[in-house]
Amino acid sequence: MSGNTPAIIQGVTQAMRHLSDRQRVTAQNIANSETPGYRARDVEAPDFSDLVEAVGAGAGAPAVRRPRVQLTSGMTALGASAPSGSHIILDRNVSETKPDGNNVTVEDQLLRMGQVQADFTAMTGLYRKQMGLLRAALGRTGGGG
């Protein structure tokens, strides 16, 4: 994003992209709810540390970083694998696993879809409010730009 874009707009944009990805992955989970061996997936939460640092940049400002885990040989020996570089991860919050190895529960996925919808509505509201504030600051009123 542009350096002139307010941090709140950057954050809302990043959150909306995350929610869009999460909705797509949840739809894939629902589509594969009867596929033997399919494991439910989710999307890793976005990292807003860059936005926090940009707003709080200066002397003595606290640094915020997401912890990074590096695999050791012991972790690999226990079956851990390196991240594929994707932000799609296996869902850790599953309520059951079927005998065929599939762990997708349609009810859980529908609840997630509802949460995504509610979060997207909240982000849309924040975006509209911020645009209204920017229009007011520029002396423009109404919906036109």
C-alpha cells in the first residue's frame, strides 16, 4: 500500500483480505466434508506488527513481532514439518474425526462462516466511518468523491 494511506485503512484492507481467504478455505472444507482423509484447514491470522511499528515509530517505541519457530532436528524426528510458506494451516479446533480420517464438521464450518460474515461487516463499517471522516476533513459531504 501507498505510504500516504492511513494505517487504519491499511489494517482494514489486510483484515478484509484475511477474511476473504478464510471464507474461501472454509468453503473448501465444506466441499471436502465427505472426502476420506481430508483435514480441515484454516488461515493463519494476519500479522499487524508492521502497522503497529509504522504508527509508533520513534525513539523508545516498543517493537512488536510475531514469534518465529524454527524446526530443530528433535522436532523433525517427532514428525513436525516445516511450514510450506503458505498462510493456510491445518485447523486445530476440530470437534471430531470420522473413521475415514476426515475431520471436517459441517456445523463447525458454518459457524466459522457466520463469524467471517460478522467480522467482514465490522471491517466494512470501520472502512465507511474512516472514509466519512476523510471526506469531512476535506470538506466534502455526501457519497460522491
